[in-house]
Amino acid sequence: MTLFSNSFSAGVVGLDFTLKEEFELGAWGNMAIVSKLLSTGEFNIFPAGAEKSRAEKLEYLFRNNKYHHLSVCNNSNRVRSNCGVCDKCIRTKLMLLSRGVDIPVELFDSIDVEKYLSRISINKSTEAVFYNEITHGDSKLSSEIKSSLKNKLENYYSVLNIKML
């Protein structure tokens, strides 16, 4: 961003996690403190979005009809579209459903979630943070989907020898 310091005096970086989630994760590349430390005397970098979770941000975009150019897909063959079946597409759809938001058919090639639930594997702490949010609180997911995801989380934590809350 500092490459633009001749034209601008500041930049904003969208954060992946809330401050609470950052604390749980530990060192992470896109953290509020890291973004702030990248500022210079001539160019300030401001982290944004730490007050809202990923699912809350998604819900806002969809409830305010601002999602039409959203691309979350991990499929390297896709450009500006979503396959609907890769891990990130499935996780995004689950986040929407957990917030009571209908999955728009124009955004994903496949809107079916349960068909691809078996593909989900939780291998990283960042993924566990997202799935914890999806399954807890006032999640609107069916009990079957919640149960399946909670089992996957328990498996992830058992490998790390951590007890789930």
C-alpha cells in the first residue's frame, strides 16, 4: 500500500477476524496490530472490521444487496465466480444459512449444502474459528448440519488434545 503514498496519505485493510478471534488464534498475518505496524510517517494503514465476525460481515452484504461481485471460491479454474462445492464456497454458504440468509442461486453454481457436507475437513485453527461461529450462538442451521460440524470440530480439537467448550 505504501506504493501509493505519493497519491494518498492512508489506506484501509479489511481484517479477517474479530479482536477476540485474533487473540484465540495467536500470531496471524492479517491481524489488526500487524496492519497498524505497517504504517509509516508518510502513510498510515488503518485496520477495519475487527468489531464484526466474518458471518456478520456476510450477513450485512447479503441483507443490503451488496453481494453481486463476491468471489470466495478456492477453485483455481474460476475467475469472478463461485463453484459452490469447494471448502470456501461451502463454508460461505453455511455462514449465510447460520445467519438465516437464503443462498442466492446467481452467486453459486450449486446451492446444495448437505450434499457436500462430507467434503468439509477442519485442518487449521482459522477454519475452526469460522466453524465454531457457524455452530454456536443463535445459528439457524439444522440440527443435523450443526451436529455434523460439531463432530468435525471435536475431531480437530482431539488431534490437538484440546477440549471443546
